Amino acid sequence: DIRHTAADLGARIKELADDKYEGRGPGTEAGEKAADWIAAEMKRIGLEPGNPDGTYFQTVKMVSQNVDPATSSLKIAGPNKTWDLKLGPDAVFLTKDQKNATVSFADSDLIFVGYGVVAPEANWNDYAGLDVKGKTVVMFVNDPGFVTNDATLFNGKAMTYYGRWTYKYEEAARQGATAAILIHEEKPAAYGWGVVEGSWTGAQSDLVRNDAGASRAKLEGWIQLSHATELFKAAGLDIDTMRAAANKRGFKAVPMTGLKASATINQTIEFKDSRNVIGTVKGSETPDEHLLLMGHWDHLGKGPSSDPNEDTINNGAVDNATGTAAILEIGEKIAAGPKPKRSVTVLAVTLEESGLLGSAYFGENPLIPLEKIVAGINIDAMQPTGPAKDVVVVGAGASQLEDTLKAVLAESNRVIRPDPSPQNGYFYRSDHISLAKKGVPMLYVDSGIDLIEGGEAAGVGVEQHFVSLAGIGHQPESSAGAQLQVRHLRLVVHPTDHDAFFAPVKLERLAQLEAQWHKRLRGVLARVLPPRPDEVRH
């Protein structure tokens, strides 16, 4: 019954987006109460504890680090000028050092390393012949080939993992750099400076590292394009010429002569616990084989404010109360029977907003042997667009599960549509990638574009609205801001406005999508094979 499902989804989304959870910040008292609620809901709907210890929880050791903007600094000294880059408007920077409250360095030579990529299989090495120990590496975001749309370089416009900022900092650390700075450009990054500033200032979460972060660069950060352009000019370089050179095979790193970086980072360090939440429906024939249904429960918590009357709660109704509500709803239906042949495990992970950390922790410390997860599906932010004639597969071609999905979709005259924005790297920006990198067959699918009501024009319109709001998607959800976002189907609502904004028609559209998901899962349960040795790894 679609109306019953709509009511269930609405109730769960309303609960998870309630102010009492204060934006579901991991490791916070209010945020972890949301995890408690999810576990209680799993128990209520008939899921068994998914941890072998008999609980619904997997503890994730985390650390929260908060850079003090008033006493921290990043300065670039040149022959005739020193750039004092302010944290927030000019640059963002932090450290992965989990031991020292103050981290600093001085007079580190700058060197431009193109895209900061070492990819032997692509015969590409931006660090060839370099020793960057003690130096500050400066680089562009995304892959070689993006700007020129050269299909012979990596995947052309489609981003690979080498294009992600996470990889670039990892590689800079492997190379021994003291600092790593990315040049922000909106199209290659796929988001504006507002997202960078909003996401990288304030408290930042990470997994507890065995070496307390000693193997990482002392500073990791971003710089505005306008400031980067000035720095290149001060070094006698033209940034456009350097960008063009960095997109050609044989590129050699270029010293930014005369420029030296100095920084002081003062931070607070707080160790905390968060939790993944896991429940399962045991299979009747092969219970040791699992289909994994996952989504992240966390959001951004509360934002900073000097005004005690300001609403700073990021309620996260779409991202990802919708996905959490959906996996619970599907889990409830599967638990109600008929019993599946394989086990179905529902996994609500934490710390997604901090860099997919909860799913990464599960991948490194699996409660189910990874080789026994025969398939996994990730749901991250459902939009109330209603049923479509197609299903978008983010990262199309990455998993053999697509063959199974194609067959299931064909039964209802629907088709797979590849990700329409592969240049944005969405495949590497949600929790499925943590397990896909381990060889687990995973699907990350999104709402279709060719809508049954309105066709492709309607679907494209929704996508354009969503993209236009990407820069405000991670901002506190005041009533006015929520109304604006909901009007554009962003649905990150303040809970007091829930009844007005979650109109029955929108909830029924979500319910229709959830019903399609349930049907697809039943199809996958009936068809999917155990992972083959040649399953794609990332």
C-alpha cells in the first residue's frame, strides 16, 4: 500500500530530522541518540542484531579536530608581497595530526605538481624525479583530461579516483610533502567555494589513526583560484599556461620560484566514539551469504554561531534521513516475509559526511566476511521525483551487478541510464566505494531522469534545480532556507515545517520509489551470484 509506505517514510524522516538529534552529528550526545533510535527501530521491525556480539552496534573510534581561525594562519611569502590567507574566505586548511594541539612549519618552498597524480597503469607520474620532502605541493583538482576533454587521458571528462581530493592528499603524504594545497575551480571540483568553506571549517572528524596522523602532510588545504593566480604570477608563471602543460603527457613539475609557505595550526583534539548500526534478516537456505542494504545515518550536526537565537541545526532530511528511512522500510518488508533464501543485512553507517569514514571502518573491520557479501546497494539522498522509465547507475560499468539489475528492470520495461555527470566523481563520493575498493559487488543507483509523469524534461529540471542548490546544501536549515530548498526538491527541512513541506504527494512519490526498490531487491535476491574473482576493484 503506497499510502501506508508513504506514512512510514514520512514518520521516519520526520523523526530523524528532528531538532532533538541536533543534525545527527557523529560522536555527539544528541547525534548518537539517532543511532539508538535506528537500533530500536531495527528491533521493532524484526531485524536481528547484526553484530556477532549480539548488539546492533559497531563502535567506530573517531577524533574531532577543530582549527582555531583566530590563532591559526597560512602565509605565502613572495619577493615583493606576503599573502596572509584567512581561513574561510581565502583558503581552508587543517591537519591530520591527532597528537599535537599546535602544528607549524616555516619557509617551505612551493612547487607546482600539476594534478598530483602517480598512475603507473596510465603511464603518468607528476612526481617523477622529485624529492618534495619539506616542500609545499600545489595542484589542480580532478584528472588530466577533464579540462581538454581528452578521452585518451584517464577517462576524459569522467573523474577517476585520481581526481578526488582524498587521493591527492594521500599521494602528497606518500611523497613526503610538508603541505599539500589544492587550487579550487568550481567545474573541476563540481562545487563552489561555499561548499569547501562550509565543509572544511569548524570541527572535522576522522578515524583514529594508528600513527596519530604522523604519516600525513602537516597541512592539507584548498586555495581560491584568484589567490592561486596571483601566486603563479609572482613566481613568474602563468596559471593558464601551467594548466595546459599539466594536461599533457610528459609534464614535469615546476618550482614556484621565490615563494615560501609558513603556517601555524592551533586546534582542539577530542577523541570520541560513534557507531554503525546493523541488523539482519537471516536467510532460509544460505544464511551465511548476505545482500547488504546500506545508507548513512549521520549529517552535519550544528553549525557555529555567536547568536544564541540563531538556528544552526543542519537537519539533513534528504541527506540522508530519506535513505535511512528507505533501508529500514525495505528491511521491515523483507522481515515480514516471505523469508529470503540469502540473508539481508541493513547497515546504517556513520561519518559519511566526514569522508565515508564509517563505511571505511566497516570495510577494514567487517562484521560479515567480505567474500560473503554477494551484493550491496547504497541509498544516499532520495528525491521525491516519482517513478521513472530508467534508473541512473552512478559509476556505470564498475560492477557486474549491473547485468542483474538490467534483467530485473526489464521485467517492468525500464532501463539503466549511465551517470549523466561522470565528471563530478559521484561514484567516489558515497559509502559504496568503501566496499567496492575491497572487491565487494556494489551498486550506487539514483532516481531516474525519464519520468513517467513529465518525461526527460521534468527529470532534467529536477536535476538542474538540485545542482543549482548544491552550494547551499550544507548550510543550516532555517525555516526560510528550508522552504526555498524544498521548493526545489532538496527537502532538507526544518522539522517544524515538516507537515507543510512533506506534502502527501511528495511522500507518495518517495513511497513509489521505495516500492520499486523493494521489488528490485527481491529480484536481486533471486538472481545474484556470489562475487566472481574478476569483480571490479577500485
